[in-house]
Amino acid sequence: MKLVERLRQQLHYIWFNYANFNGLVLLLAIIIAISWVMGTMSTIQTNFSAQRALDEKKQQLRLAQLEVETLKYEQNYYKSDEYKELEARSKLGLADPGEKQLILPENSAAVKSLDGQDDNSSYIKTAPRGNTPAVHKSNFQQWIDFLTGKTAASRLQK
């Protein structure tokens, strides 16, 4: 009983001290402020979610644009003459007019044994032809002979 009486006294005190015009205005202002904050928070959350979705869509759009651009480049490459020529060479074995296929024989045992040696790889021992002795030429000299046509001319003379 004492609890009920005490509670009643507290309500009576609050009602008579704060239940005036100033108290009601203050209570109304607090309720409006709370509702305004809650509305603002929900609007901010909605805007944040919308912005995140927009950023995600922009990223997907950019990715799709890059894929389209890549596919256009790929399509242009497949339409190019270079691609057609490479495919004809690799898959069909075709060649340009005047080109000849060079088929090299298997390496002999002597050449394979020379390949295994690492003592002096700066020159190559050329195979003797007829009565001519073997000639030792450096790699650089062999390239010079090849580029100037001396090797082809010497083969035609023999």
C-alpha cells in the first residue's frame, strides 16, 4: 500500500509542477525533435543505400564498357589480314609466294656430342667439303658471311 501511495504522490507532484503551459511546450518540442532526428536518420540511411547501389551500378557499367571495348578490339584483330595470315600459316600450313619450307635433317652423333661440350662455344667447326680443311669461324663472322651472301655464293660455286 505504501508503494501505491508513494507512486500516487509522485504523479501528483509531477502533474502540478510540470503540467503547465511551459511544460507542455517543452514536451511537444522534445517530441518534435525526436521525430525529426528519426526521420533524418532514416532519410540518411536511404540515401546511403541508394548511393551504394548507384556506385555498384556505375562500376558494373564501366566493366561492361571495358568488356565491349575489348571485344571490339578482338573483333578488329580477327578481321585483320595479319590474323588471317597467321592462322593460315599455323593451321593450314600455307606460305607466301616464293617462300619455301626448310626441313633440316636430324643431328648426327658428332654434332650432338659437340652440343654437349661447353669448352668454347664462340665458334663453330664447319664440316669439310671435298678436300678443303675444316674452317673455324666465330659466330659474328658467320653472321657477317650470311648477311653479305658469301655463304650462298660459296655454295653455288661448288
